[in-house]
Amino acid sequence: MKTGRRQFLTVSAAAATTGCGYHLSGRADLLPKSLASIAVPAFSNATIRYRLSDRLAQAITREFISRTRYHVVPREEEADAVLRGSVLNLLAFPTNLDTATGRAAGAQVSLVLQLSLTERATGKVLYNNPGMEVRERYEISVDPVAYLEESDTALDRLSVSAARAVVSAILENF
């Protein structure tokens, strides 16, 4: 009986120390080790939302700086890799209604992006996603004046969420 228990403990300890290949999201870095710098030019924008593409590029730049070892450089010629992107679509629809007024009290926003990270020296595509979708929910004020003020805040939050998703996807090559 003691031998069986000892074998069980040995196997359990070995299994615990070897792991199973899982890791925390956003912690891997599968890009080539030769990359030291990335340029993130402003994205193109096929939507009617003014400056959304600028917000996204800025949020992605901040995310790369805060979470990775890469230097983000302003000019493509100075970078080892270039992240190009396009905002393909921005959809918003109500998720719940205010029963007193019948107006939307919450909304779901979906952002569709086209992304490509290319190694500048070789032209090799390191990451490509032609239809990445990022979703964000937010509350809407029933006051029309406050609604307009909340719109920019919601787009800022969406940009930050999208930046986190983009950087994680690039690092983990999803």
C-alpha cells in the first residue's frame, strides 16, 4: 500500500511540474527574437466615426509599450516590423431599454479590423487577420446631451479593449 501511494505522489508531482502546455493569455511572445521595434501607423478607416483609426493606433502603441519588450517607433523606416490596420466596420445596437422612456439604456459595439504585421526587411507576414472582431458593452444615458458626451468615452474604451486583443493576438499568433 505504501509503495502504491509513493508511486501516486511521484507521478502527481511529476505531472504538476511538467505542466500541460497551457499559459496565461497575453503572456506568450511568438514573434521572432530578432525584432526590436515596431511601427504602428494610423489605421485606415472605412467607417463614418471620425478619428477612430487614430485612437486605435494610439491605444495599440500604448499597449505594445506597456506589455512588451518592443520599442514603438514613429517612422516605418526605423522599424523592424510594421503593423498596418484598417477599421472595416463599427456596429452598435441596443442591448436593453429604459422602460420609462423606451430608449436604449445599454449598447453592444462591435468593431471589425483588418490587421497585418510585416517584417520590414524581408516582407514576411508575421501576423495576418483579415476580420478581427472586438466587442464592448456600455451603458447609455437617457439624457440626450450626456449621450453625446458618452459616445467618445465609449469609443475610447473600445479602442483600449481592441488594443489589448490585437497585441495579445499578435504575440500569441492567433
